[in-house]
Amino acid sequence: MFGYIVPYMPELKGSDHELYQAYYCGLCRSLGKYGLGSKMTLTYDATFALALLTAVTGEKTELEPRGCAAHPVRGRIPTARPNAVSDYCAAVCVLLARYKLMDDARDGRPVRRAALPVIHRGVKAAERKYPEAAETLSSGLAVLGELEERRECDADAAPMLFGELLGKLLICCPGLTEAQKPILMELGRRLGGFIYVMDAWDDMEEDKKRKSYNIFNLAGLGEDAARAMMDMYINSAQLAYDLLDLTGGRTLLDNIMYLGLAAKAAEVLKDTDEEPPECPLEDAPAAGEQAPDDTHDPAGEKEEDA
């Protein structure tokens, strides 16, 4: 749905890549409980949330080899077994996807509404199981929708509202202590603001054509302002993240927080000559595997020819 909170693959260790893949596939497996169509709502942002909330709550991550119908030739790879945290993240994925599809339809892409029946059963199941999260999302997005409807020109207002919403969703996760919630709330505020700003900048030209709400178009802000806002949200998110007491997955989460966010911002801003890669889970070498060697020995080729 967004996909802005991802690891920086060139610096991701093999063991961390395997763990991230396990979370990604495990979340997909948890989404299956909300219906086969709900698997379409899987996102990298939700995978990060699963890794983060697992590390904060101390929920045990058990891996088991599993195959995938979507990738039959890949074989069986370590996959995180479903647990309370992955089930919650899956439910939020489905709930967010419904509102995203409805928002896209309002923004002039009515074909997106056709996907709503596919996730309808999953949405109802998620609402029944996590009513607090469902109500938080519904009320929060209603306030955000009113702000966008009146064409609010304050470029900080919408990112702050979305950040508040994301923070509240994080602290609705089962297994958190009261002491952990204020820090997670602040981290969610900053990451939510980052996601909103990134998405607004990414969609700026398309929103201009469709006359859709966009903070940069309405406020007349350019790349310098976008970069400053992204940097501010990244830096403040890192400050909140540093206060968390994590039980595991530190190096994976450090990669995302200290390298991945900045790399993705640079990509969206087209700040580098060579854009950082996406999050190619299937293309990256798995743990213990050697990346292909592009060098070759001409002498060895001659021996084989002979």
C-alpha cells in the first residue's frame, strides 16, 4: 500500500535478510486467516511493524520451513509461525487496505473500488477481533478525510494526523506494557508523518492532474521543503526508536531505521544518480548463499573450450 519502510538491502546481513523474509512470509500466512484475498494487502510497512512489535513485546518468533504457492520453484524457506503479534498486524493490514481502496476511488481511480468485495470477509473478521483498532482507524481517517475535504493548506496538519493514527494503531497491539506505549506512540507519530509526506511527494504530479488533495501542491512547496520534512521525521523517529528496549532483531531494525528510511527518501526525491534498490525479497541472496560473482577467468574459459 505504501512500502516506504524497508531495509537497505546492500547493507543487510544474510541472517537479517532471512529473518525479514521469515516475517514477510509469516505475515502473509497470517493474512490467510482473513481470507485468501486478504493476502493482497501484504505490505513491507506491515512487515516492519511485525518485526518491531515482536521485538518490543518479546513475543517468541518460531521459524519453520514452508513452501509458497506463489513461488513453487523456490522450495521451502524459514517462515515465522503465526502468533498474537502477526495476527494483529494482519488484521490492521486488511483494515488499512479497505480505507486505502476507498480513498483511491474518491481520488479518481474508481477501478480500485472493485477490489473491496475481495477483502470484505477479512475486514469484518478483523473488526470483530480487534474492535479498538477498527474504531481507532475509522475515527482517525474520518478526521483526516475532513481535513482533506476542506483543502487544508497547512502542510504539517495532515502528516501529524496520520502519524497520530499510526501511533494509536501500534499501541493497540496485544502484549504491550503501559511503560512501552508512550515511546511506541511517539515512534508511530514520526513514522506516520514520514509515510504521509513520502506518499504525498510521490503522488504529487498525479494528484495535480486529478485535482486531488496534496499538501505540496496546495502549499506550493518544492523539493527542498519535502527533503526537510522527510529528514525531520526520520531524525525524530530515530530518537524515539533509540529509547525502546528490544528483545531481539536489533540489527534488522537498525538497518531499517538508520539506513532504509534515508535510502527510500533519497529514492523518492531522486537524490542519487543510482537509485537505491527496492526490497527484492526474491532476488536477494538468502542467508548462507553467495551472491553471483560477475568476474570470470579468461584462462579458465580457454581450458574448458580446449
